[in-house]
Amino acid sequence: MNARVLIDGPSELVFDYAIPAGLNVLPGCRVRIPLRRKSATGTVLSVIVPEQADFALRELESLIDPEPLITPVLLRTADWIAHYYASSIESVIRSVLPEGVRSEENSAKTRRVAILDAAPDPAALAKLEKRAPRQFAILSLLAAAADLRMAVAYLGEGNAAALKSMEKAGLLRLEAEEVRRDPEADNQEEFIESKPLVLNPGQATALESVLQAVANPASSKPILLLGVTGSGKTEVYLQAAQRALDLGKTVLVLVPEISLTPQTVRRFKSRFAAMRDQVAVLHSNLSQGERFDEWHRIRKGTARIVIGARSAVFAPLPDLGLILVDEEHENTYKQENVPRYHGRDVAVLRAAFEPCAIVLGSATPSLESWHNTETGKYELLRLNERADGASMPLVRVVDMRLEQTKHKGGVAILSDKLRTALEQRLEKGEQSILFLNRRGFARSLQCPTCGHVCQCPHCAVALTYHRTDERLVCHVCGHQAIVPRKCPECKSPAIILQGYGTQKVEEVLAKVLPKAKFARIDADAMRRKNALRDTLSAFKSHKIDILIGTQMIAKGLHFPNVTLVGILNADLGLHVPDFRAGERTFQLITQVAGRAGRGDLEGEVIVQTFTPHSPSIQYARKHDFDGFSEQEMEFRRQFSFPPYAHCAVLTSRSTHERRAEFTLQTLHLRLAENLPNGITLGEVLSSPLIRSHGQFRFQITLRSHRARPLTNHVQQILAKTSLPEDVTVVFDMDALNFS
Ligand code: ADP
Ligand code: ZN
Ligand code: ZN
């Protein structure tokens, strides 16, 4: 047996070593190995049975710890990920054990401390004063310290000899003590402890079911908690977490992205303020040392509540009692590089392996999770009303085709209705949010006169405009059409490519509302460190009247003084070449609308669209998830899209356009041979984002009712095909991103 070892150090070397007889080596074990003429340390990524013994292979020296760093459950989870997403176990172990945790250099930081076991006798101390003034000074300092201990560094540099002789004389003890590198050390935010609220009947019923699952995890299903925005899901999470902790268990909270879900993190920290040291927050901005310390605090059971984004699903919590996945529908749970796992799905699996209770929460669940409640795999719990008695905001839809006629030439940006509404809020001293959906570069063709969008007749997704060859292409099946000169529906020659940015909106606002103070939140404006936090706090303290932003402001924000939310171009997300376009638009409008009227004041939402009758917009207007999902599921079933089938994308990338294309065509030919039953193989197409980072990209979409045969088939073909060195091929199972 051989071990594939990732060597500690910045160069990320991987070598195979023979495992000496009698040594029990598992993936995740820390090992000592020979490297050139020295000895080095590393982490075992995988254990392989070689096809033939390689006698030249060097042997491992020893195991550093007898146990692997990875728990058996996480090892099993890692194995599942490697198979399901067709990634190497090596890449998965790297994610499960991030570099900061693996590397020897980050090992715990220690300092020397001097300790008194008991307060010194005052009489004896007084005697020392004349005889040994230095010892007297040290003992007095120690005696005054709160827990009779003090870092040697604080006792003064020149005291080393004195301390040694005092230790010998039994006057004090010297010890090495671990110092925690606390990522929150300079966080000034105060967390005032929040008390549990009295639950309303809906919340109480939901909590009861969750508690049952916490008590009997082995016999319970994953729970989908569908609660409208503001229905008090978080309070249910908090009380369920409290119970798990009371039972001596630990809790894992996954959020879509730490920086975009400050509210959730703050509310957990406030509820568990009394046990603040037991809350660990994992995010991408931790230093290697901080990550190391947090990870080991979690593993030892010192930190019993972990809040983190996607990769926190691998947090090594012992005795896990409950996993909470907040906003489970969010795309950010899917990792967009290898291994391309979905954090929510991995969490569900981990919960089954542990076993522990798991709750997926959302106001707009993914249709995948929804489908699982329909088939009985998940249990469905609902909260249909806002918890604090507020009513759902009124949503008005503005038909931009009518507005367009007033704007000869350019595209209408601000409708009269929205402008008037903004003016009213300014007069009343209330705040507004303007939301601009700016997704993708792939452009669809839409008629501003009648709203018609050119769609694929076979797949019912919008066709993508390819500028280079002046064609419309379907990105699912490859169907092509010529670009019409006139709208096929109403014959208007005004058919245009949609699109304008946040900066343009700012310009228009400055003109029509010269007195308003506004700020923009998007990736460009938020480059500066803390820019997002600063802008949000300025908005909170009403230094800003109108906040303009992209997807970044759709999540988790809670501003009681916001009474108006405007969605400028609800269409943009709707006509991208993606069968999930309707679902995303529904989610987005519902979530953004949820930002309005969260205080005592009533909220209003204005949605501007060129296709006011589209189901995503109409159902979102009525806050009707059931209506939306019913019609959307019918469309998915009819065209065999997820959740009725798995959909994967195989992409090739290269700086050489022809080679990228040719490689994928070769793979396509091989995939087509002996294609297992039930798998649909799409054509080789240029990606909607044909060129990115200087690389040309081509893709094939595959669909199958069952996941395993699809992954196995692709994996087999990939293993048999040798790729040109300058072409990268990526397989994305259950892909969410088709660009
Ligand atoms: P969600 O997470 O479902 O969007 P929140 O948890 O943010 O909803 O709850 C919305 C508001 O309702 C919050 O201000 C919260 O404090 C309040 N709330 C939640 N539960 C109750 C309750 N049982 N009684 C009174 N107010 C509640
Ligand atoms: Zn038209
Ligand atoms: Zn098509």
C-alpha cells in the first residue's frame, strides 16, 4: 500500500510513499516522510493500492499523531464527494483540511507563564522584601494578578534567572500556555444577550418538530423550513440550537456568505453572548494562524457553535447535534472550483452520517429541496405569516413597455410610478432601496415595444445573442436562429439588447432627485476594505436616503425604516440562457421585496418589467411560492430539467480556441459511444462566456435521471482520454452556472 502525501510548505508538493508494514495510515493522517536528504512533514491525501509494487518508492518514516485529523464521518463524507462530483480524493481532502490547519508552521502558539498555586503568605512575602528584592517584586506582581498567573514576558525580560531559581525553590511554577489567535479580538461590537422570544403558534409547532429531530436524529428526515420573509425562522433556529447545546451537543450554522449575512451572525452571537467564547466564526478572511486555532478549538469541543459559509460544512465538530442551513436556495453554496460540491447537499449527507438533525431554511426554497419534500425524502414545515405582525409588502408591477413609448431613443430606467414613490419617501423621511439585476454578459434579445423574447422552441430558454457571427443560439440543445431585424411578434424595429448598469442609474437619480442622498453597493463600489460595512451602517443611521445595489443587497438585510423597494429591471435575470432563470427571478423578487416594511411602517415594492405577465413576476407579486413552484415544476418535468433529472456540464478551456473545441469534440465522440441508457448528451457549444481570463471555453450539457451512471460514464471517458497539455477540462455535476 502506498500513501499519497501532500508535503507541508508553500510549494504544495505531492509524493507517493510506501507504507511500512504494521503502520495504520488513513487519509487525513499527519506523517513524517523523507524528502531529498531531509525529513519533512505532510498530510496523507489518499491510500492507494498500486497496480504493481514500485521498489524504488521510499517508505514513510512515522505517523505524527495516531489518529487522522479527519473524523470518520468527515472521511466518509469526503469519499462521497469524490465519487459524486468526480473529483480526486486529494482535492477533497485539501478542502476538508484547509492549508492553515494542515501545516506544521501554524501549530499552536504558546507563551511561558509563571503561576502561583496559592496566594503567598503576607508575612513570608514581607520577609523577602529586603533579602531578595527581585523575588519580592515578582511575587507581588503575581499575587496581584487575577488568577495568580502572568506571562513571563510581562514580568520583565531580565528576570529569567530569578524565575528559574524561584521555580527550583518551589516558590512558583513555570508552564507553557497556548495563546489563542482570536479573529474577533479587535471586534469592538458589543453583543447584548438576547432572550428567547415567546413563539407564535406556527413557530412553536415548527420548533416542536425540529426538537424531535434533535432528540431522535437517526429516525428523522432532513427538514425544509419554508417561512415567508420575516416569519421568524431565525428564532426557531436559535431555540433549536439552544436545545442541542443543552443536550451537550454542538451546532453548525451555514450561511450563504458571512459578509452578506451579518444579521444572522449577529443574532446568533447575541443569543449566545453569555457563551461567547464557544462561538466560532469561520470565514475566508481568517489568517492561517487564526484558522488553525479556531479549527482546533472546534475539534476539542471548546467552540460548540460554528457559524460559517460553505466550507464550514467540514468543521470538525464532535457530537454534532444540529445543522442549520440558512437561505438554502442560495447559489453561493455551490463551490465553483474543484471539488465542485454543493454545501447544502453535503450538509444533508453529513447529517445522515453523523446522524444529527438538519434544517434547511428559506422563504424561496430551491426546487430541488422542494421536490424532496414532495417525494417524502424531506419533512416540510411552514411559517406563513410575518412573526412581528407586519403584513407582507404590497407589490406593484409596472409595465415598462408603456414607459418605453415616453422615452424615444434610450431605454427607460425610472418609471413615473417609481419616481413619484421615491419622491414621497423623501418627503416623509423614509428610506428606499433600488435593486438592479445585473447578471451575466450573455444577452438575450427583447422587444421593448411588446416585451417579446426570442426563445428556443425545444427548450423554452432564452436564446443567446452571439455578436461575432450574428446568431442566436440555444445553450441547452444548440438550436440556432438568425437575429431578427424586426420583432417577430409585433414587427417593431426597436428590438434591442437589454442592459444598463448601476452607474447609469446613479446618473439618472442625480438628475431627477437632486436633493436625495444616495449610495451604490456593487462589486465596483465595494472594492475598498470595509466599504460594505460602512455603507450599510450609514444607511442604517439614515445618512443615506436611497441605496442602489445589485444582488449584494438582496440578502438578509433588515432596515425598519425602508418602506420602498424598487426593482429596476426584473427581466434581466429572466432571459438568460439558463433553465433556472425563472426560479432565480422569483427568488430574487421575493427576497428583495422582503426587505421592505420590516418595521412598523407598511412596505411597498415596485417591480419594473417588460414582461409583466411572466409567471415568475406574477407569483412573486402575490408572494405565492406554491403557485410558482407548481407551474415551474411542470416546465421542468416536461423538459426533463432538474429536479427531475441531474444536469452536468463538461467544459474545456484553452488559450487556443481550436484546441479547446477539438478536445471537447473528441470527448463528445467518445461519450456518445456506448452511452448508457437514460443519459442525454448535448452538443459541443461555445460557452455563453466564450472567452474568460484569456481562455476560450466550450461546453457540453449532460442530463440523466440517475446521478451515478452519468458521473461514472464521464469519469471513465476522461480517465481513458489523454488531454493536450494546454487544455483544461472541467466536469461540474449538478451545475448551477451555465456561463
Ligand atoms: P426570517 O428569518 O424568517 O426572515 P426573522 O427571524 O428575521 O424572520 O424575524 C422577523 C422579525 O420578527 C424579527 O425582528 C424578529 O425579532 C421578530 N420575531 C420573530 N419571532 C417573534 C416572536 N415569536 N414574537 C415577536 N417577534 C418575533
Ligand atoms: Zn415586439
Ligand atoms: Zn434548445
